[in-house]
Amino acid sequence: MTGHGMTGALMAIDVPAALAEHAATVEQAIDTLLPLPDGHERRLVKAMRYATLGGGKRLRGFLVMEVSALFSVARASAARVAASVEMMHAYSLAHDDLPSMDDDDLRRGQPSTHRRFDEATAILAGDALQARAFELLADVNTHSDPLARCELVAALGLASGSRGMAGGQMIDMATEGQALTHDEVTRLQALKTGRLIQYSAEAGAILGRAAGPLRAHIAAYGRDLGAAFQIADDVLDAVGTTEGIGKTAGKDKAAGKATVVALLGVERARAQAVMLASQAARHLTAFDGRADRLRALADYVVSRGH
Amino acid sequence: MTGHGMTGALMAIDVPAALAEHAATVEQAIDTLLPLPDGHERRLVKAMRYATLGGGKRLRGFLVMEVSALFSVARASAARVAASVEMMHAYSLAHDDLPSMDDDDLRRGQPSTHRRFDEATAILAGDALQARAFELLADVNTHSDPLARCELVAALGLASGSRGMAGGQMIDMATEGQALTHDEVTRLQALKTGRLIQYSAEAGAILGRAAGPLRAHIAAYGRDLGAAFQIADDVLDAVGTTEGIGKTAGKDKAAGKATVVALLGVERARAQAVMLASQAARHLTAFDGRADRLRALADYVVSRGH
């Protein structure tokens, strides 16, 4: 599917290499921003680092870095925000994997945080990662304008709380085994994963003090990209192997999870992901060739694993 | 013990009434700031409200309100910050009570959040309360100056993360059953409960854009008050009844928890709390009679239950 409707310039972009490049920057930032202390709290920070530094594509960090570049934001600022978003994402994974939640022993091919440490430590590590993310965003080193910092904090709070990520996870758990409509599944996923992906793109526009209409385009891109990504992820869960995707495959179906794949089947779900990815890219028409990596990413997220 | 060394003006202050007055304001603010949504995430917000609106002295909210009044901060601003701090405190209690942590079925005489709902919901409610607290602090309605809002966010992140509340809880769990020195116990408690109490006082000074030295006095007051409060709380745990304190009594000793009471015995621990409370009050000499309720509070926290 890769390349459908893509220009030569886009096809020439090596998205995995671009992801890897930013991932290295973001890993480095996280490493610096989570120094190991002495004392008995060292175990906590070890768990925070384990949960956050375990690799991964760093899709969210990539979005912060690329959108920031579009608005000529200093790389160091963007990297701090990218690190903060990845800390939030990591905290949510550490908590979602807990026995009382999704009860998953594997994450990125490694023992999940509560398996490597213990439940209490995994809960506390998630809690402390969240606190650290907000602390970093509000710090003067993140942006010289305190209003930009406040916007970063307020928008992250909204994207990750009851009206965002945590709300989505609650819906997911509360409706397990129930038949949801297509609209309900779409809303569940928009909250659970969409809002934080959208935030990641918007954060670059906030850092760049982008004008309202440009910020709205970026937000719409992030929203549709997030939706496309989630459906593609559910397709991978349905057709992939545990080894290939680094986490337990086939879990959604086994758990009776409401996904677009469960509702529409693999082929129609895949087609919808492709449609959403094209729609995401179309929100970028106001931007020049500097947005090509974001355009190529939209294609990439729906063609992984094929 | 009440009244030792206190002037007539201080003795005339009815601290429980003052606490109740601010508690009503803070409860009202929390109620407004956590509206119940429709949809399946309603359960999450119900749990957030259950964890936060269950009563309690609202010591942290009181500190925000009283220190804010000292610096002529608008009551509505102070109430928002007080609500945010109480949300953070409530999230920490909901998580601390979990089976994998302190495994406590009772909180303020009621089933703890995971007993009233379930573990997953209690974890998510805590997560979402934390996100909401930071979101509120960064919001323009909290303070007109974005720099003040950033300071509130950054200081709360520091007070509640690995170098504060979460770090303290980690130390507490990691050292259970171990013999700690007096210095180690003091540091554990400074992180676990002291930092957030100190923050509560400081937040009022941040809201009031207090000059550096005045803010430092308030911070020192909060630090010593927090230390006094924690020791007094441990004394209550050792000598109180489950009915009287609204949570399971005698748990510290049963769990082999390191407390000042365990190290020094009840009487010497109580004497140390009194000493710290006097020290807290002495940090307020730069302030006039408007700080009398804060002075009276210092006496009150070490004379509860006698």
C-alpha cells in the first residue's frame, strides 16, 4: 500500500529513519531529565526510567519535534516537550498493563513495569512520571514565554485526564465485552489514544506560537493521524504475531475489546485507516515541503507491518 | 497542652471552626471543578468525586486559603488552587490505599475508593485527578499572570513527584520492616507528606506574588508545620481508635512502619511535634495579626485528639 497517491518527494522519505533520528534525541532528553538519585527512592526513578526508556517508535515525540521544526522552534525546547509527552505515554502504559487493568506481562518485548519491579512501584512510577512531565513543561527552560508554558500544561491536562486518555481507558474497561456502535468505538479511541497524539502535534504549534488557523490545521492533522494510527494498531493486533509487535497479539479479541476491526473486519478497518491518513495529510496543505515528513508519516502509520 | 505559650488572641481562635469554614469553600470549588459528564467516563468522574469530596479537615486547602488571604489574593483564585492541592492529596490517598500499596479498606470512616469502585477505577481516578489539578493551575482563571501559574505548576510537580510525595511513598514501601535512623524517618516523612503541605502554604505566597524573603518564611512555616503534623498523626495512629480517627488505627506498628513514634516512643514523639509546631509559628514573626490563624493552626495540629 505504501506510496498510493504519494509524490516522488514523499516516497523518497525514509520514515523509519526519521523516526529513529528523533527517537534518539528524545531518548537522550529523557535520560538527562530523569537522573538517578541516591537513597531508597532510587528504585522509583529506576522504574520511571525503565518504563520510559524501553524504546518504541516515539511517534508522539516525533510529532512534537517535526511540528516544532515547522515553526522554527529551538530543538532543545522541542526535545523537552517531546520527552514530557513520552513520559505521559509511558505512565499510561505502565498503569494500563497492571493486573487490575489490562493485565499484560509484555511491553515492547520486555516484561512490563510491574513484572520487572512490582505493582506498587509501577503505580508510583506512573504517578511520578506524570508529575515530572508537568513540572518540565512549566519550567523556564522549556519556553521563554510563560503563557506558552501554561498552554502546554493546560492542554496536556485536558488531553490526559477524564476528558482524554484516562477517560478513554475507563470507557474501554467499563464496556469490555459489550457491543459498542461505530461512533462509540471512535469516541473511545479518540479519548484513549487520539487526544495525546493530537496534543503531541499541537504542542509543536504552541511552542512555535503559531497563529490560530495554523494551529487548528495541525490539531486536525494530529486528530486524524491519531485515529488512523489506532485503527492500524488494532489491525496489527488482529493479524500480527506477538514476536512481531513486541506485545501480546490477539489480546483485543480475547478480551472482547471493542475495536473498529471487530466491527468492520480487517479489510474495511484497514481501508478506513488509509482514508483517515489521507485526510490527515490534507490538513497540511497550508504548509510547504517542510511538512513532507509529517505527510509521509501519515502514510507510514497505516502501512506498517504489511 | 492547647494554649501553652499562646497569647489570649490566639487562644480565642476557634481552629476547628476556621478549618470548617475553608473546607466548605474548598468542597464547593471541587464540586464545581469536577462536573459529572455523560457517557461511560461518568464512572471515572464519580470515583474522582468520591475520592476528593469525602470530607476531611482540608488542612492543605486551609493553608492555601489562609496564606493567600495574608497576601490579599482573590478568594476565587485561592479556592481553585486549594481545590487543586486537595485533588493531588486525594489522588495520593486513593493510590496509597490500593491492595498493592498500604491495602487499606477504610478512609475517613468510609470504604476507600478501590473498595467502593474497583482497583482499576481507583487507579484511573487518581491519575485523572492529578491531570485535572495541573490543568486547573495552568488555567487563566487561576491567576492573571502566567508566570505565577507556571510557578504553581512547577512547584507542585516537584512536591508530588519522585523528589516529593511519590518518592516518599516509595521509600516507605521499600523500607517496610527495616530499622531506619531518625534522620531517615524524618526525610521519608518530609517527602511523603511534608512537601505537599509546604507547597500548600507556598502556593498562597506564589499567588500573592510575595517577595522572596516573605515566601521563604512561609515555606519554612509550611515545612515545620508539615513535620509536626505528621508526627502528631503517627501519635494518633499509635494511641487512637479506628472509630476516632476514621481510618484503621495501629496500622503503622502492625505494618512495621518506620515512624518517629516507633523510634522515640509516644511521649518523646509528642514533645518533638510540639517543638516543631512552635518553630513553625516563629517563622511568622514578619507577619501581623492576620497570621494569627496560621499560628493557632500550628498549635492545633499537635493538640488534636487530646
